[in-house]
Amino acid sequence: MTGENELRHEMYEIQAYKALRMAVEEERDFAAWFTGLMSAVCARTEGGIEGLIAGRPGSWESAGLANWLRTAGCEQQSQREMDEWLAQRLEDDDMTIQERMSE
């Protein structure tokens, strides 16, 4: 990895860690939330599950991730369904932000 790529990697890794820690503390049903989120990512990734694991397709991590995503039904989710799921969450988030700002 070049210096710039390494820095970007560290930045999104830290952001993802913080977001996941916050979700673990805040979500009533973290497993459902995380599965929905990964379904949305999978639906928007070229190649779906295979696209997500393309970097290391033979690794045990990739096999485990692919197995979990298939078991969770991520392959059956269409991009349109996941776009609607994501849009609803973004809309809910915008409403929450607006409500907080008006207080």
C-alpha cells in the first residue's frame, strides 16, 4: 500500500469501528440492523457477494463472510429494495437531525 492508500485505509477502518461500536450500544437488534446494512452494501456492489470477497476469495474470512451473507438471504435482495431500505434510514436520520436542531 502506498502512503496515501494506507492513510485512507486507516481512516475508514477507524470510522467503521466507531460506527459499529455505536450501533452495538444503540441498536435494539444489532444483528438485524447489521444484516440489513450488509444486504444494502452487497446489493450495491458489482458482483454481489463475489464482488465483496474478490480481494481474497480463497481465504477463510471470505468463505465465512460469503456463507453468512448467503445464509442471511443477501443474494435475494434487489438493488431497488436495498436502495429503498437505505433511503428510509437516511430520511429517518435527516428527520432526527432536524428535530434535534429545532430543540
